[in-house]
Amino acid sequence: MFTFHGQSHQHPGCVNRRSFLIAGGIGWGALTLADLLRLESHAGIGSSSKSIINIHLDGGPPQMDTIDLKPNAPSEIRGEFQPIATVLPGFQVCELMPKLASIADRFAFIRSLVGSAGRHDGFQTQSGFHHNDMESVGGRPAVGCILNKLLSSPRDVAPTFVDLMQGRPLVRNSARPGFLGPAYKPFRPDISSMFQRPLEAGMQGELARLGANHSTSLSLNAELNADRLENRAALLSDLDRVCDDVDNSGMMDALDRFHQQAAQILTSGQFANALDLESVPAEELDRYTAPISPHARFTTAEDHRSMRKFLLARRLIEVGVRCVSVSFSDFDTHSDNFGRMKHMLPILDHGLHALITDLETRGMLDDVSVVVWGEFGRTPKINSKGGRDHWPRVGPALLAGGGLRVGQVIGATDRTAGAATQRPVTYKEVFATLYRNLGIDATRTTIVDPSGRPQYLLADHQPIAELV
């Protein structure tokens, strides 16, 4: 059984909406399919199935130990790992990532990601903005929540945005709807029984303070079949008409659309089936299962089965989800950086190879944009505990799919991988690129904030020119 995190919605004098049915925070006021197709046509994209898989490397990945090695730097900078050649001439990656090296022509490697807010969560990799941007009216929304607003429909058999993140991104609600409000929250399946991610003591306390009443089941009551659900929906509609007479805010109409989509999702069963890995053939599970690491596993690190999250993401995209966020932990390597990378990087290497080659084999890669990044990079200098600390000045990112011009390396850093020296790229430029791949011009598209003012998705940031 899968559960979803969210808040209850009530309207004074009306039926408690959760007493009938809840399946997460889905938006309303969506563009029509015709509108969406027009947008995608304007952007030169001919399909309405474009989507995003957003992979957050929880804790902040070390740029100099992944895709920007500095073998000629002093020993206290370069560390233990050697670079290996990739299929891209002159480009090398860490020796722990040979599978990535073999398909480097399917990626664009950004070695100069700048502008990190330096915060230990995933909000910037979900929105492009600092946490305090528009904080007075609720803050900026995550990209998936914006897609809920723009693209979702009551007829959908799957939610527009699914958040599978664990660790810090979940505890700190990184994929939040901001000023759009709770109706545009992501669907959040509780995948803790499938993928264990032990939380630090402090994060355990943070999660506990969020409360225990934030999950609901993605299944119908055993006594409530589809016919009874339809009858209840009709009754609810009658009650809503009474409530509409005293409601001038539009909230009742919005909640009606919410319930229409929730009922569609639950009765179709496609979304729940996509989340059920027990029905997946063994050979497909094996493809996303990394070899068991011979190296010690840090207390907050994930295991060799964690790359099955990427399989879940692919399956969710196949049933119509437009944005899936996942996380892989734990890159917060303040101690024993190299021992921990010996456990983590081969798992990630396996998973990225599995995801990209699987999407390619299924003919999905041009429609699915994959981004891999973290909240910041790590310090060039190794500390006294053999670790690397937070380094917001520059970090790494990888992009694949989405019809991008991949097989290239963008940007460069100085001799210690501590500062961008060529072609700095911002988080917002990456998001402009992702929006463009979805058929959305982020510099011309607006959403209205609580004060009634239209806000551009990205007022002054264009897609990465080298990629589009």
C-alpha cells in the first residue's frame, strides 16, 4: 500500500473533502490540450508527452571526484581517485564511473554550475530560486508544482508531479508549491518500505515535527467499488452546488476538479500499478540493481537497490506523469569522503547507465529530460577528517535526453575545481532549458501570485544556448 503526504482541505459549512476521497495535491485551472499543443508547436516540439526526471544528489556531490578531476593538483586537493577516458575525446570522469564513461555522448556535462544558495535541501534544484524569493507571499513554487498549475486536468489518470525524494529534500519539503498553495502540492508516495534512507538524528526530529497526519492511501476502501464511488461523486456534486452559493473565491470549483482527478486516478489503477515493483519482471529489476558494494556503507547512505527509484520514475512517466523528482543519498561527506564515494559512485554509475539506456531502448529519451545535480559542490581542500565540506561557489550537473544537443562539456574551473573560469551556468538557466523542452517559454509564461500580480516563471534567463 502506498501513502501520500498532504494537508486536509475543508470549507466552512461544507462536507470535509477528505471524508470522501484524497489522493494528493493536484492543480486546477489547467491549460487545455489544444493550448498545450500550441505551446509545444511554438517551441518546435511536436508531442505533448514531454517530461522531466529530476535527480537530486542529496548532500552535494564533489565535483572534483566525479566529472571534474584535477590529477595535477596538490595531493590535499586531488584526492585518491584517478580519471578515466570517456567516449568523448579529451573528457575524463572518475574511475568509479566506467559505465557513465561508456555513454558520455548521451550527456551534457556542466562543470561550472554557479549561484548556489548554500542551503542543505533540494529547493533550488526544484525551483531555480533561493528559498527567500517571494517568501512574504509563500515563496516560489517548485517546477513540478508549476506544471500542476499549467498542465494538469481532471481527466488525467496520473498526477502531473510525483515527488519520490527522501532524506533532506523530504524533511525540508523541497518540492513545495510556494505561493500557489497546497492544492498544487506534489503526490508523495511513502516509499520508505521500498527504499530505506536512514535519517540523521536532527532530521528525524524535523520529520517528526511535521506531524503524523500527512499521509493517505492510494487505494479505495475495500467496500467502495467504482460504481459506489461514482454515486458518491454525484452526491458530492449536489452538496457542492449548495456550497457554491456562498463561495465567491472559486475554491469550491477548484476542489471539485481536484476530486474529479483523484477519482480518475484511483479508478483507472494505472498510477498505482506503475508504483508496484512487485509485478515487474526480475530481469527488469536486475537492470536497475547495482552490484553489492564491497565497501563500508555510511549510516545515511543508500544501498544497491536504490537505483530502482529510477525505474519507478520511468514507469511513472510511461503512465502520464510529467515531472518526477528522486533523490540519492548521501553525498554530505564531511568525513571519509573517499571511502563513502567508493560505495556511492558505483551505484550511481550503474543507475544512470540503466536509466539512460532503458529510455533510449524504449524510444523515450528524446521526450524525457533528465537532470542530475545537488545543492552545491564540495570543498577543493580535504579536511582533517578526510572529508570535503560545503562549497556553494561551483558544482557539477548532468543533462540528458529531451532532444538536447548532448555529447559535450560546458564550462571549466580553475586548477582546484574551486571556481568557474569558463561559461558559468546558473540553476535558472538549467530550468529555462527544462521548460523549453516541455514546450514552455519561461520568459513569457506567467502565474498569478496571491496579490494578483502575474509572475514570470523566469523573467530574465534563457535556455542554455549550447544545448538547444
